Amino acid sequence: MFALMPNFFERLDKIAGIESSRAAARLERTAFIFLLLTFASAPHSIAATQTAWIIGMAAWVIRLFLKPRRRFAFGRLDAALWGLFVWSAVSSAFSYEPAVSLDKLRGVAIFLIFYFACHNIRTRSAAALAAFVLVGSCMINVIWMPVERLIGRGVEVNGLLPDGPLAKARLLGGDTLLEIDGQRVTTPDDVLAAIERTEVARIKFYRPDFEFTVEARRDNLLPGSSPLERLGAESWKKSRNWRSKGFYGHYTTYAEVLQLIGSLAFGLLIAAFAERRKAQKASGGDANFDLASPVSRLSNPGLGLISLFVAAVGGIALALLLTVTRAPQLAFAISGGVVILFGLGKRWFLTALLIFIPIGAGGLFFLQQSRQVDFFDRRDESTLYRQMMMRDGLRLWSESPRHMVFGVGMDSIKAHWREWGLFDGGRQPMGHFHSTPVQLMVERGLPALAIWILVLFFYGRSLLRGLRRLGGAVDKRSSGGLSARWVPVGIVLGCLGGAAGFFVSGIAHYNLGDQEVAMVFFLLMGLGLAVCDSDGGERFEPDPNNVAG
């Protein structure tokens, strides 16, 4: 096995474009390996992702002090990213709670993962490998989601008697009991045993759209010979109605990450499809031209590879549907439209729009059945809460010039919400303003929002320029494989669509403040811009004009 290691590292170095001296090469190899681990961990765990990032980042920083030295370009996008960080620090100094706000700068610094990705992806092969690792890793939780639905979870109780312990704890028929005193329950026997163990049991349960905790008293247990009789319930079953979270702790986080990774997978699918159509025309319309070719199928994508991308996109779309989260679903639809428009053209875009109408109608029906709300439902509690928070946020922002310019400071509302009249006087749960633009304005002032818009603008413009360059480039040194031209085109298309979706979803969600989501966004930013810096060959270095946006 050890004899195979040198050959493995040689192949890895070739993919990563590592050509430095021995010490520098080891550090570059370490950084690249942990970069791949960062991409592999991102769809599942923020702790694992941050650990891989920090180790890889440390190796890369040490490498910067060794020869040959790396060249860096500082352009408009870099200025905007660092400008947002600096302004966030200035805003924190003017915060109503400076210590709290300055501590939040660690979350703002998550954008540094962009540089880790961008500067350690130096070849098309490395970019392709990172993209495939991200999508492939995401498929683990995507495949698990429908399996988890088939298995079911918890104890869904129905027909509750008004004098039973569950009804007296304010539970309703159709609620699903998940945990009691921190222990999972899977049968009525588990529920009864847990309530009997203590005088007052804390029950965590799911009611469509939310999870709550109530208290059930042992004294309220009814007489009877079966657990259901003692609990005051007529029937029970495994629940198969909940909002999927993947391996994260919240469905919104999972939905936002799925939107970004799904956009990347869809971009690769559209690029592969476009490349196959182009090659078929060039070969006289032979549908099986690539099956007999000695060139890698990654160079001329066949039906098998395209089918894998279709399965990946379909699985991610299904998992996203199971989150029953409206904004990311709409964002993914818009992302798909952007990818098709720039990848295939207007005619295909209009065709896709017609196909999407019945699919969208089916998704709305599933949403209504799962959450018992419409897509735009003014009676929905979560919608009303968002509207309240956005209203209060804009009111707070406009109350004084200080708030308008510097904001109130990140997380300062947790200490001052009473004097600012937030959360309906304490009758609503404490949260945030549920909108990236509103959150930036309220916490860091209008300049922060303006800088963030510039970040998105320069990023989008760089992707569009890169797409034009890649579309017109002729790669004479690439014979296929991971460096096939359609792969970087697909990556850029996916990043472009994902950025559009991220912006749209951010109107209703504070996705920039969700670290798991922000990490994936900035990872994709680094991946996309690394590809855009390609000079048309296998090896590429940063292009100052393109990085500048």
C-alpha cells in the first residue's frame, strides 16, 4: 500500500498543478487535500468544514513565505469584500453593544474561505474535482432524505381525549412527539415510560411548520391497560410529514445549501448537454459517437454521465422540496432559469418555462398539503412574523441618522429589544430580521448594504466575463478528462445561477448570516472565479483584470 502512495501523490500534484520545491509542494499538497475535505464536509457539518478549512488555510499561509512566491491581484471584488469587513468593524465600534458586535466579526470573516479556495484551485482538473466532490458528497444526505421518510420518525398521536395528559399539555391530534426529557421516543410505550419516570416531563414535538416543547404531568395519566389508553389517544403512527434538515440543525439552512449545490449540479448538467449536442452536430448526428471514442467520456459526455447529473439534480430538487421552504425553492427555480438562459439560449429558456409551470403547480400543492399554507399566504404565521420583523427593522433603521449610517450593531437587539419595541413586546420569539438587505441596513447601516450589492455585482460580472472567455476559448492542450472545456463552463454557469438564487432567497432569509450557507457561497465564489481566471490551458494563474471584476 505504501508503495502506491508516491504514485497517488504524483497524480494529485498533477491535478492540483503543484510544481514547487519539496517543502513548498508538501504544504501546497496539504492545503489542496484539506480544501477537498472542506468541499466534502460543507454539505453536512459546519464543524468538520471549519476544521478542514483552518488546517488547510494554515498550510497555505505558511506556504506563502516560501519560494517561489505566489502573485496576488487586488481588484474591485477584493476591495468590496474587505470593504464590507472593515465597515462591519466600524459599525461595531458605534454599536450599542460594542463587545458583542466585535465578537460577531468572526462570522463576517467567513469570506476568507473564498481566498483559500480561489488560490488553491490552480488547474481546471482541480476545479472539476472540487466541484464533483461537493456535488457527490451532497448526494449522501440527499439519498438519505427519502429513506428517512420511508422509515418515519417519532410518535404521531391522533384522537386525543381532553382529560388525558397529552391534551392537557396543549398537544393536538396530528402532533408528532419527538423527544421526552432529551430522549427520542419511537412508540407509545416509550412515551408512557418517559412520563412515568418524572413528575413533569418535557415533550418536544412537531406541529406542521414548527417544533415546540410542552410539559406533561404524570398525575394526568389515565387508567387503562394499554399505553394509548393511559395517554388518552385513540391511535398513533410513525410520522412522515416534517421539514427535512439533512444533517444540519435547521431546514432553512439545508434548503439554502441545497439551492447553491443544486445550481452547481444543474450548471454541469446543462454544460454537458450543450457539449453533447455540439459534438453530435459536428459528427453528423451520431448519437453514440462518444461511446467508441478513445477520448475520455468527460471530454465528450455520453448519456450515462448526463443521466448521473440528471439524477443528482433531481435528487437535490426532491430534497429541497421536502424542506418545504419557499424562498430557496423559488430561488432554485430562478437559478435554473439563469443557467438555461446563459447555457442554452432564449429558446430553451422559454421551453423550460413552459415545462416548469406544471412542476411548479405540483410543488405548490405539496407545500399546501405539508404546511397547510399557500406559497404567498398572508395568514401564515411565519410570513406574518417575517413581515413584522422587516417592518420593525426598517422603522428602527430610519429612527436616527446614526442608525441609518452605522446601524445599531450586530446582535445588539438581544440586549435592547424592549426599548426598541421589537418582537411584539416579547409576545413573539426572539430572532433576526429575516432578510439579508434589512439585516445589513439595521445592524451595519446603509453603506454595508451598498457594499454587499457591489460584491454581488462584481462577482456576477466576473462570472459573465469568464463565461464568455471559456465559451470562446480553444483548449489545444487538453485531451479530455477533468480538464474538458464543458466542465469549467458548467461550474461557472452553476455559480452564476447559485449567486442569483442566493440573492433572491436573501430577500426573505438572512442567508448571509447563516455560517453554513455563507461558507458554501464563498467556497463556490472561489471555485467559480478560479475557473474564470483560466487562460484556456490546463495550468492557470490569477488574471488581475478578471479578478478585479
